[in-house]
Amino acid sequence: MKTKLLPTCGLCLVAGLCATLFGQGAPAPSEQTLGLKECLRIAMERNHSRPASKFAVAIAEAQHRQALAGYWPQITARAGVEQMEHPPNFVFPASEMGLPSQTITTQPGTATVTIPANAFGPGFPPVAVQMPVTFPGQTITTPVQIFPVPAQNVKLMDPRTESLSGEMKWLLWDGGMRRGYVEQAKAGEEVARTEARRTDLDVTENVTRIYYGALLARQLHLLGTDTLERMEITLKITESLYKEGSGTVTKADYLDNKVMVETIRSLVATLAENEISAEAALAFTMGLAWDASVTPADEEIPYHPTGAKLTDLVAEAYEFNPDWKQVEAGLKAFEGERKTAASGYAPKIGLTGSLHRYWNSYGTGLAVSPNMQGWTIGAGVEIPIFDGFMTSAKIAEAQAKINRLKEQKLLLKEGLGLRLRQLFLQLEAAEKIYTASRDAMTAAREDSELTTRGYGAGLLTTEKVVRAQIQEALVSAAYYRAVYEHEAIMTQIDVAVGNQVNLEIAADH
């Protein structure tokens, strides 16, 4: 009995493997049959992780443009209307004006005086007379005098003013600060593009793996169905031989065969459910609706023996692997950070300028033509003298980041080589397993056919024919799994190398 239960345990393991790979789920109402190329094309259009990567690239590109904007002059225009509650004024305070004592001296001289007629009475003088008058020199002394000046409230302009102005700033020299920012932004853009590339690789790897997984689930389901049919035929033969009473088949043989058939029947139901779940998982990975289901158009998983060399794969990984590209971009970013930090030692030279025009209806005070319009232009320099060793600390930090990432790059270099070596060894083993399982499947099928014919002729026992049929099912399942594992490893190598997206679907999108 122990010998008979062993094949059943093997089928249970196969069914459990499918359940682990594809999960459990109900049939989806929306079904369509697609090939791998079509699945990849739809995944590149519908998978929700790709738009997020595209937006990340757009963000990085915008940040790069922001950094480049620092090389251009910054020009600003302003216009406005200002209404004050009260007109601006200036109060001149009350004061006193003092005049010191002065002495004024006049020189003696003669002046001609006209005496009008009748100046001293009627008829005297009868006519106007001019006569000379002599006056002596004299000295006049004035006392100290103080004149008070009252406070004065002077209006400067009307409370309403319209204005129009423009301002320009242009950094001419910064010691490499802007160049460092640009290098950091450009490196960030490379990182974003690498992440987008990684997303394409991951989507391709997932769709390819699950597509072939769905094919494996269908092959196992068909294998289980075929095994069940043949076991049912064997059960009928067993029942016939038992009822005829030939003596070679007992009731115990019939019951053992019956138990085996019903066990396989339950396993076939599980395999059918696994096939539906795998097709739903494929649709989900492609970005389709939750109720969609995609049936692979291929009949079987293809087998492509590898002809690449390990050294060639490692060399390509050092050039195209997303992790490797990210490390290189990180080194560029940290180098830009170091340049930006080092600019703290350099002077900053800039050019400034402005234009202004105001409108105020007062026309006097401050609102006079020279004050209402004009322009300014200037140049300035900022020279750092001492910043408490801040700049040197920033440079040391950036250099430490560079050194750390260089060490991580060395680790990644060895890690990539080791990862590809492991995958390459697994691929070689998978090819050997494929060859062995293929030969074993061929032998198992021949053995099953021979034992079935021999059993029908009454030459073999029930245990022998049941064991042969179960053995054929197990070996065939192992063969299908070997083909799947081989393709899965090749897909992992494609992702690790990163030099291409499978079938070049992503390049078209």
C-alpha cells in the first residue's frame, strides 16, 4: 500500500506547486486569447507602474531645467495702484531765526531836492525849485534781534499713486555653484530614466513568467485530465477482470484502483482552478480589469537553449544593468554636490538693474518729474571671508559620499558577477534536467503503453499498470516544469543583464 500512495503524493505536490505559483481565485467573466507579444504590448500600455515611472522622469527633467535657469538673468516686472488713507506729509517744526547786532556806516554826500511850488504857503515858492542838500556821514548800530518761525505742514504727494517698475538680476560668476546644481539635476534625470527602464524590465519579466506559468498550469491540467481518463479506463478493465473472477484481480485491487481514480479526480479539479487563477493573474499583471482573464495562445512553453558565455553576460551587465547605471548616476550627482559645496570659497559677482515710473496728480513735493521716473544699474561682488568652516565640512561630506558609493560600486560589481554566475549555473543545470526529463518522459510513455496492453491481456498486476500510469504523469509534469524553469531562468538573466526588454516591446512605447 505504501508503494501505491507514493505516486499520489507526487501529484499532490504538483497541484500544490501550481497553487503556490498562481494563487487561488474564481473564473473571470471577461476572457480573451493572446500571444506573448500581444500580452507584453498591452502590459506596456495598461500596467499602472509605467505611468508612475514616466511622471518621475518628467519631474527629473523639470528639475534639470530649473537648474539651467540659474544661468539666465532674472527679470521681474511689477505694476500696481496704491491708495493711502492720508496724503504723505512732512511737518517742519517751529524754530527761531536770530540776527546778530550790526553796525552800519554811511558816507557824507550831497543830494538834489526838489521843492514843489507853494510848499510853504501860497506863492512861496511860486514855482518848483531844485536845490542841493548836503548830509553828513553817520554810523547806525542795530541791536540783536530774534524772529520766530512757526511750524509748517508740507504735503508731499496725493494719496493715490500708480506705479510700473522692472528689476533685473544676473549672476555672472559663482565659482561653480550652478554647474554643480546642473550636474546633480542631470544625474537625477538619469536615475529616473533608469528607474523607468527597470520598471519596463520588471513588467516584461512578470508578464513573461506568468504567461509561461499559465501555459504550465494548462499543460498540467490537460495532463491530469488525460491521466484521469486513462485511469478510468484501467478502472473499467479492473472491474471487468474482478467481476469475471479470473483470479488475477481481487476486490482489493479494484478498491485500490478506485481510490486512486477518485484522488486524481479531485486533483484535476484543483489543477483546473489553478489554470483559471493563472489566467486571471496574467490579466492583472497586464493591467486589465479585475474580472478579466487572458488565455495564452501558445500550445506549449518553448525551449531555447542558451549559447551565450558567462563573461559576455557579465560585461553587458556592467554596461546596461539598471543598478549599475544608478550607481554611476549617483557618482555624478555627488560630484556635482562637491562642486556646489566648493563654490563657497569663491566670490560671487552679479549685475543688477531697475526701471521705475510713477503717476501722481499732485505735481509738487515729492511728485515732481525727476522723482517719478528713472533707472538704476549696478554691479556687486560678494566675497566669503570666514564661515566657521562650513564650506570645508560640506566638501568633506560630499567627498565621503563619493568614496562610499565607489565602494558600493565595487560590491555591486562583484554582486552582479556572482548573481549572473549563479543564474548561469542554474541555467546549465536546467538544460541538463530538461534533457533528462524529456528522455524519462519518452520512456515512461512507452512503459505505460506496454503495461496497459499487458494488463488488458491479464499478464500484469493492477499495481503495475497503475504505477506505470502515475509514473508517466509525474515524469511528464517534471518535464513541463523543467521547460518552465528554464525559460524563467533565462528571463531572470535578461533582467539582471538589463540590455534589452524581452521582444523589444518596451522600446516601442
